[in-house]
Amino acid sequence: MADTDRNNRGEEEKRLLTGKEVSRRDFLKMAGVAGAAVGLAGGLGGLVAACGDDDGDTTTTAGGGTETSVTAGEEMGREIKLGFVSPLTGGIASFGVPDQYCVDRAKEAIGDGIVCGDGKKHPVSIVVKDSQSDTARAAAVTGDLVNNDQVDIVLTASTPDTVAPVASQCEALAKPCLSNDCPWQPYVLRAGSDFSATFQWTYHCFWGLEDMVANYLDMWAQVPTNKKIAVMFSNDADGLAYDGTWPGALEEAGYAATKPSLFQLGTENFQSQIGEFKKDGCELAIGVFIPPDFTSFWTQCKQQGFNPKLASFAKALLFPESVQSVGEIGNGLTTEVWWTPTHPFTSPLTGETCQQFADEFTKRNNGAQWTQPLLHFLVFEWAVDVLQRTTDVDDKNAIIEATKATKMETIGGHIDFTEPVPAGPPFQVGPCHIHPNVYKTPQVGGQWRTGTDYPYELVVVTDAAAKGVGIPVADKVQPLA
């Protein structure tokens, strides 16, 4: 596709995302990355076919795999249904692998039911729908969960391409929705360009782009460079959000950016963009990619002799297989980090530390390496906590009132929707109740290094956006070879 067509399409998608045109500097100010922020250097459950089409969707009914606090004479209530939308197949299916584990662990922990705020013990089933990594499909299966499966709460995670359409559909259908793993800016801006917009039925936990800016700038400051940076953003919901924030943040921090037009998902030839980066002498690189596109891009960078001193890529580098896909040239790449086994948190649902939860994932998946989307277990912990405080499970308004009163520890850290929302913009860096519908979980920065237990292992190298949280920083950044 020609650059002009790409630009036109990118601008059209930006209007769809934000509701109107927003300049980079204006978006930067709204996102809170100007000024001081930038300066921050089963059990025994049964498995049955789901209602609807034969596309791999499943309904999991929790079985008695764990003890509960209820006595044998406890009054029983009706079955509660949780719906879960995940990209089990398609371009971002790497997010779906840990999701399957999270569903299994939630089923086991819930056991034969939970005691809700009405004092009754309710059995719980989990209906899983595959978004197939497609935004339209994500919205469609959400409608199916609400209208056909008649779930009580919809849960979702895995990038704006999944979360935004699911949350929007739930808001339109007046169905409670809890979500994770989508920067909070595109989550809020799905309703338009005004950060003051609020939602009645949808609530979210995840970090913001201001946190990524703080961590990336701190990582880059640890290696001397000429501050010329190559910028690669995809033409999707993630790329549009990054394109609205990063150019202004880089300018404010004194970086000179070489930024070609947004690239289309599935692009196989990045020769022209790489040529621009070499011509301008870029010693840094930033980008957001789905895993297959990252493999093509970084391999071609090395083939064409583009060798920045540091390179930080979002989304794809969450997964060790993305690093392994490029072999030795993956050593030293940096990325955002929002969950690791060394995070100092404990699951209220299983009682496991992050390390224990990750170790169990490895044990059940033939030695597979842990990945950051294990954080998605947070939405199941959250849903159970909400239901335990819901006095009438047949009243969705009661579910929302319990959601608004959430104050708990999770496998992803503390969340507290009773905290006052800080004034902004600029928005506060670090965990906080950033928006009436959003609580931010912590983000740090990491570097992939040649490992001992696995080919590559992720090392935390900055906590610039998570000071005081207690996440251990293991080392300083090392330049790329």
C-alpha cells in the first residue's frame, strides 16, 4: 500500500478511535507525559460445548477441586456465569496461551461455588469465547455472551484490539465488564477524545502510556547515544495510541525522531523504513509490533546493517518466543514489563506468590517459559471478590456498586477503586486510581538476556514508573552488541 494510502487509513482509524483529530502535542498533554512525568529518568469441573457455533468456544463449569468456607447446610443459590473473551487464535494468539491456564486455575480455585454477598453459595461456570485476534469478532462474541449465554459478568484482556471492542459492547448492552491488559488511554478514548468520559458498566486495571514513557526514557538514559531514534508504529489500536503519545514525548525529552508512516499488520518488507533509519544515523529504536511482524522487521534490520545501541519494542517482546524467533540478535532487546515471577504479590484466589503461580504454569505446560499475560488472572480474582460482596447477584446494578467499592490485593498488585482520582492532566505516573473506571497496575522496564534455564530471560532494569512498589531491579541496561 502506498504511503499516502497508509496515512489516510491511519488518520481514518485515529478518528474512529478518538472521535476527532487530536494533535500529537495535545494528546501528549492529555496523556500526562509532558513536564515532570517525562523527566522521570480443573479441579473436577466438567467441560461442555458452548452455546452457538462450533468454533472452539467452551463453557467450563467449576467443580469441587478446593475447599470452601461453606458448611454442608449452606443455602444454595443459582449458577453464576462468567464470560471470558480471549484471542486464542490469530495474530495475537500468544496472549491466549496463558489465558487458558488462567481459566483452569480460576475453575479450580472457585471449586464447587463461592458464597456471595447474599449469603448463598453459588456454583460458577466460565464461558470462553475466541476473538480470533479480530476486533469485529471480539465485539460479536461479546454480544453472544450477553444475549445468548446470558452471563452475569464479562471478563477480557489482551491489548486494545480485544479489550476496547469488548468493553464498548458491554457498555452498549448494559452488562458489567472487568478487563485488563490494555493501556488505559485507548481504553478510555474508545468513547471519544475526552478523558473526562466515564462509563457505567465497564471497569479496567492496567498501566498507562505515561508509565511506559518514564521507563523507556530511564532505560535509554543508561546508555550514551546521539538521541536519534527510529520509530515504528503499527496501524492498529495500539499503534494509534502510541503515535498520539510518543512523538511529543520524544520531542520534550530532546530526541530527534525518524518516523515513517504507520505500517500495516502483516507487512513483510521493511526495507524503505530501515533505509531511512540508517540514513539519519539512528542509534535508538522504538516500536510496537505483533510477534510475526517483529520477527520480519528485526531480522531485516540486521540484514541491512541497522544496528542501534538500544531497541525497545512493545507487545511482541512480552513473549520469549518472539526473542527466540530472531536468534542471537534478540539478546539485549528491551521492553515494557508488567508482570514477572519476582513481583512481590500473592493471589487472593489461590494463595500463591507470583513465583509459585508461574512455576505451576511451567509444570502444566511441559516446561514452557512463563509470560507476562499470566497477569490476566487478575480479572478472575477481581470478579470473585466483587461477587463475594454483591448482595443481589440478580441485580446488575448491585454488581457494579460492589465493583466501585473494590479494594483488594491481586496477583498484579494492589487495586483500590475507593481512592480519590488525582487531578490531571498531566496524569500521575505509577499505580493509582487514575480514572473513575480505571486503576493502574505497576509497570517496569526489562531487557532480554541470554538465559540459564531458557534461551532468553527477562531482567528488570528500571522501576522509574513503579517506585515504592517493591519490584526488584536486577541490573542496569546493557547496550546491544
